[in-house]
Amino acid sequence: MKTESIEIRVQSDEKLAFKEAAELAGLPLSAWARERLRRAAIRELEEASRPIRFLTPTRK
């Protein structure tokens, strides 16, 4: 369940490009940004041999 939010500041031309890319992917901007952030986090954490917490199963 998504309960947290992230706010970032971008230049207007960046926002327009992000929105255009999201539309091309058929996703809302927030879903597009979340997916791209997840991909970047996985790549960087794997390169550093660090655990990827959002891919680790949680115990109930």
C-alpha cells in the first residue's frame, strides 16, 4: 500500500518532458515517475551490493 509521498522541484521544461514521456508510456505522471525511480534505485543499489528493501518480502 502506498502511504508515503515525495515532492520534488523541477524546471518547467523538465516537467513538460516528463509529462510527455508519461503520456507516451500510457501512464499518469506519478506512476511514470515512480516506475523510473524504482528502476534507478534497483540499478544503483545492485551496483553497490545493497539490499533493495521494496523487493524484499515482508513478514507478517
